[in-house]
Amino acid sequence: MTTPRDRVYRAARRMLAQTVPSPVFDTRKIMVVGLPRSGTSWLAKGLSLSPGVSYYFEPDHHWPTHTRYIYLPSDQHSPELHALVRKALEGRVRDEYAVAELDWGGLLKQPLAKTVLTKFVRLPLAVDWLDTQFPQARIAQIIRHPVPLILSWQARGWRPDRQVERLLAQKPLMSKELKPYRFAMTSAEGYWEKAAAFWAATTVRQLNARRPGNLLVQHEWLCQAPQERFGWLYDQLGLEKGEDLSRFLNGNLRKDAGPGYGRWRDPRSEIHKWKDQIDADALRQVKRVAERFELPVYRELDPEDLLAPGKDRLPAPAPSSQASLAPALLNKRRWRASA
């Protein structure tokens, strides 16, 4: 129940968000991109704890419906979307939802921010376009095993069938890299198959969008050793480490009000906990559809089938060896789905 005190608090926050100037300096710009419920909130929250970061939570949440899961070739002209993304990267987002992860201190420090961090959950098909149109920004993509993702969508009443239809309606997307998978997408039936088709098609696009200088991590890879791997991400993105990151990963950082990552969970337990939450028939449906896309990750629905070679996937501290031990996410050889 909303109390008068809550209403006053929210009104004061809205007023402050509307009046505090945007960052006044030339800021580092970072975009976290992934599907909803794929771990974007955990990843972005962890990155946002670097000193001097101003974090904008899903500015695409209130964007026009036609921008959701839109595919854009890297050279396509889209003034509307360009203006929306530019506004977010410049820290000129003022709606209450987008700034909800900023506490009072974060709001007041916005003008002095050294880094603007934005999290997008409806642009995973447009990463190539983002990379080309905003070369000054670094992109950190995240992907996740399909089952916990779909379970979370189902719990929230989300409709994957509508998203599959949205993808199928985009001719530039379906005439190129998703062309081999049209039948897998159109023949999917029921909630689990359609959700798996949407996940797999989007994952194909995300894997194909890897570029040198940008990152793609798997949620499970982060969960295996969060302290070391968030530290590696900080190094790659040029972020300054502080005590808040360790406290956050250990569950000792107080959660302020906001729509993002909430109660602390043991990261290692997140990798396999879904196995007790799905029945055998639903699991077979997900597996059947996922196999048709021949992805190089999560084969046989193994949550620890990751892109990095070998069993020891911890990023090495020595810069000279980072490229070989970091997730293949940084591998300059692009994976392409076979036709």
C-alpha cells in the first residue's frame, strides 16, 4: 500500500531527476545488452558500482512498441532510434523508471559522472547497428541458458509467440542469417517451443554481433567465479574497482529501491537450480527446438557448456594471456550459423 510518505518521496525524486543536469564532462559510455531476465540487471548493477558511474536502467522500457526487438543492419538510417539511444548515452534520461537504480547521492552526482552506463533489454537484435552508430561506446552483451529464462518469462505472463511473430515479420532479418531457421520458428507450437525459438533466434543474432573491442559473456560464466570475472570485466571496460563490488557480490550491499537486481542469490546455485522447476516434457520441447539452431553453447542443454575452451575459464591476470583464457566472447573469429 502506498503511503503519503511514499508519494512525497517519489514526487521529490521525480523533481530532482528532472532538474539535475546531465553529465557535463566527456564521459565513457557503456551499454549492457541482452534479453529480459538473462542476467542484464546483475551484470549492469555490478558494473554500476564503479566510482563515477551514472546508471540508467532500461531506458528502452518506455520506447515506442515498434522499436522492440528491432533488427537494423549496421548502416541503416534510423533517426528516431538514433536519437533515443543518444539521449540515453548522454545521460539525458529523466523518467522515473530509468533512474530508479540511482539513489539520492547518485542523482546529485550525475553532472560529475565519468561513465554513463545504460542497460537495454529490447535491442539484442540491433547490436551491430549500435556498434556502428555509436563507436565511442563499449558494448557488453550477455546471454543465458534458455530454461531459467523461459521459466522467468512464464512466471511474468510474457508471450513469446508475439516476439516470434515480431522476428518473422522483419524481412531483412529473416532473409539473411535467420533464413535457415524459418521452419524451426514457424513450426514451433505451444509456449515452450515458441519461447525456445525466440531465445535461440536472438542468441544467433547476439553471437553474430561479436566484434573486437566489445564483450559478450554468459550468465553462467559469471556465476562460476563472480569476483574474478567481474574484476576482469572491470579491467576490460576501464572501470575503477571499489569496495562496493565485493560487498554486492557477497550479498552485503544494501539494496535501494529500484526495479533492478534485488535480493542476493548464491551465484553458483543459479547455474543449475532450474532443473527442479521444469517437467520432462517441457524440457524435451526446449531441447528439440534448440537443437535445430545448432548453437555452439548450451548443447544438450548443459548450462556449463560455455564458449571458453578448457575447464579452467578464469581470466588470467596477465594481460598477455587474457585473450586465450577470456570467454571466446572476445575471440575475433566470428561464429556464423551454418546455412
